[in-house]
Amino acid sequence: MSKRPETRIGERFAKLKAENRAGLVPFVTAGDPGPEISLDILKGLPNAGADLIEIGMPFTDPMADGPAIQLASDRALKAGQTMIKTLDMVTAFREGDTETPLIMMGYYNPIYRYGVDRFLTDAKKAGVDGLIVVDLPPEEESELCLPALDADINFIYLTAPTTDDARLPRVVQNASGFVYFVSITGITGTRSALASDVERHVGRIRQATDLPVAVGFGIRTPEGAAEIARVADACVVGSAVVDSLSGTLDDNNVGSAETVKAVHGFVGNLADGVRGARK
């Protein structure tokens, strides 16, 4: 096992454990629907109730994502979002928040094109705590996982209902930060997770690692988030957060102050569900 970098992620999960509650991890795509509104959304997420934040790196071919996040990537790219601008967003966020963990999530291609060493240097400098790269399995850990760990950035691996007991130890071997359990098979935003199924798989994962387990895919409501929060260490909500954003856009995909308000309001409702789950 490689080293596990100590980042804000570990600190936040320790705090959540002390408070006997799960965390809320909303996902937003960097630059969606435009740079200014996207940054306003990002900066306000902690006050809205986010415990950790996933920032999507826009990509032209997000094959694991459903229509909502695909369209979010498309809007961001059309608005001129680049990897440099995404890292600049992180830097701007850190000017006002030095505690909330930030995880960049997406696909390897944009990182590869940027340059792995350059990316890791710039990401660490900007204030990134962790990476989730959905198309890099453990067999490709030398591409990014191990270099990220050497750069003191957590590398978070995905597990799925199809990850059996023989495969699981290999998946979590060099994981750090937390383990992300994908609660459904298929793409994001298409079906709902069943808490009973999630609890069984979370139990299996906890037998293979001492890392916290976050659950994502298929969580769309405060009630659904509460159900997952009773059995996992955190719940991740992506497509539903993006839907709360896209529902406020005009015919030209332009947002407004109402866009920011809608996202923060929805995240606040999710946070209420999560924080009330174990009372």
C-alpha cells in the first residue's frame, strides 16, 4: 500500500465522525453555466451545507455520466472553460475558504493533455485535496494514482455493485481519502439507489478498508440523501444538483442570481436531510 496523504478530506471525515453524522458532497461542473455564476455557486456551497465538494472537470466525452452532467460539461466548454480556469476557480475559492475539502472529478484525457506532473503541481498549489478519475482503474495506477499520492493529493477509487469480494481488495489497495461506492449500475442520474442494497455493499467495503465510504449515483432528494446517510459516511449528489441549476437557465443557457439561489437552496434541503438522518 502506498502512503495516504493527509488532507482536508481526512480532517473533515474525522470531524463528521465526532459529530456522529454523514457528510454531504454536492457535485458541480466547473464553469457551468458560465465562469462568474459557477464561481458564485462554488463559493456558497459550504454555507449552504456542503461538507465536501466535487468539482467536475468539463470534458467532451463524459461516458459515465447521464444527460444532466453531459449537458453541464457542454455548457461549460461552450462558455470557454479550460483546465487552467478550473484550477483558477479552486484558487479563488481558497481565498475565502481554507477548510472545505475540494475533489476534482472527471476523466483522464484533460489531465493527460495538460500534463500529469504540471497538473499535480498546479492542483496542489491551487488547493485541491483529492481526485476522482472514473476511467483509470487500479491497473493503471502508475498513470496518475501513484503520482498523485506522491504529490500529497488523495486519489479516490470507485467501487460498484459488480465489484466482487475477490476484486475489492485490489481496488482499495492504493485508495486514499475515501472510497466512492457507485450505488447503481449504469450512468449518472438515471435510477434511484435502494438503501437496503447500499447498506449491504457498504458493509462489504468496510471489511476491505478502514477508509470512509461515500455513496453516489441515484440520490436525488433530501429523503433519499437521508436514507443513504444512515448507512454511509457521506452521500454524493450530482445530477440532481445540476438539474436545480439547469432549470433556471434561459433559452440561451444563460443563468442569473436565481441560478445561484436555486442551487444553494437545493443543497440546503439536501443538507437538512443528511444532518437529520441519525437523530
